Amino acid sequence: MLTLFGTQGSGSAAAEAALDVAGLDYRKVDAASWKPSPGLEELKRVNPLAQIPTLVLDDGSVLSESAAILVHLGLTYPESGLVATDPSRRAQQIRGLVYVAANCYAGIGILDYPDRWYPEPDDAVKQAMQARGKARLHELWEIFVDQFPATPWLSGDRLGALDILAATVSMWSGARKALAASRPEFSALLARIEADPRVAAVWTRHWPKK
């Protein structure tokens, strides 16, 4: 059986939703680098960076990085609709997935852990990094919205991997509030993604008070 490492309110929600959309059975292990848990040591054994989500496949091989997990699931289970079968449309979906992971997701990491990028920052440096980092993150989301139109979903005719990842990563760092003001149509799309029963069930587990 597939094994997914993650924790509540984290990016593992994207992998969880994709697995549910694909109709796959999997074992969940609660683990995250920022909190002690019985599953943390197990996670470190398969992924020394202790990143989540981490997915252990049926053959025992390890798959990390959210975009890679979603692409793999879409290609392995094409009937899920996670990624398109049309090569041209699929190329743009993969581009979008990598864009979100490399720009938006990575930007959140800088905001949350500025000391990883600047040695022993004082409060003034932290505040400057976080203020500019948040503004840049919101700019990156606006660029994403303008580059990847919903027709009617980001993934095309069906809700897919790009919709799931965008809805997950936009949960943090004030992105939702900024997008509601600057890109209201995209904000409405995010609400539509979250209303899909398969996604809504995952969101209820991860963000029960939302």
C-alpha cells in the first residue's frame, strides 16, 4: 500500500486530495519536521530532509516534492484526470505545477524560516525580509493567475492536479486575501475547487475551522 507522510494543515493536503481523486488506498503517517511525533523518525528514514508530503510507492521507492507527486499520480492513473492526456495541455499543467512549487511554495519557506537564508537575522532584518517576501509572493500569484487561465478549471475540462496545488499553497501568507482584492475571478475559482466533494473532505480534515 502507498504510504503518505504529512500532518494537518500542511502541504500534504495536496497529495492527499490527489490520492483521493485518483481513488487510491493509502496509509497516512502523521509527521512533520517542526513537531515531535512517532512518525517523524520513520519519515527521516525515507527522506532525510523530513519534507512533507513524502509518498512511499508500492515498490518501496520514495517520492517527495508536491509537484512531482501530483505529476506521477496523474501519469500513472490517467483516468483520474489529474493531468491531461493531450500533450500540449499537459505541458502547460506541468509548467504551472512547477511554477507554484518553485516560486510560491518556495517563497513561503523564506517567510516562515528567514534564518535559513540569512544567518542570525535580527528583528529588523526579519521584518524586512518578511515584508518584501510577502509582497513578492503576492506578485508571483498575480503573475500565475494571468498566465494560467481557468478553462473552466486550471487543469482544463476537469478538476486536476494544478487546481489542487494552487488551492493548497494559496492558503498561506495572506495570498487568499490579496487575490480576493486583485484577482476576484481567481478567488471564486479557488472556492469552486474547495467545494468539490473530494477536495472538501480533505480540507475538513486539514482545516476544520475554515
